[in-house]
Amino acid sequence: MKQKLKTHKAMAKRVQVTGSGKFMRRKVAINHLRTNKSSHFTQSADKKFQLATADTRRLKRLLPYAF
């Protein structure tokens, strides 16, 4: 009998998977010293962004049951 694949919990907390299978991530550097950053930067950084397609193969191994 094969072993079960384990979900990488740290990556599961950092990434969301959409219904179509895309990985969405947060932008970095938006919490620390936020008052010094422009409002245009912080508003755009609060949105979710699609992860690079080169990383999807590695993430499918880390999150085997996300699809």
C-alpha cells in the first residue's frame, strides 16, 4: 500500500488555489512600515496576484490535494 501524500502546511497558508487551478499569492513588503509607503502601492499590494507558472510544478508536489 502506498503512503499518503502530506500537504505542506506553510505553503497551504500562503497560497490560495482558484477554481480553475491557478495559484494566487499576496504581494510582499506591505505590512512593515506601511505608513511610509504610498497609498497607490498599498492598495495594489493588498490584492491577490497569480503565482509564476514556473512554480506551479513544485507547488503541485507541496499541495497534492488542492485540485
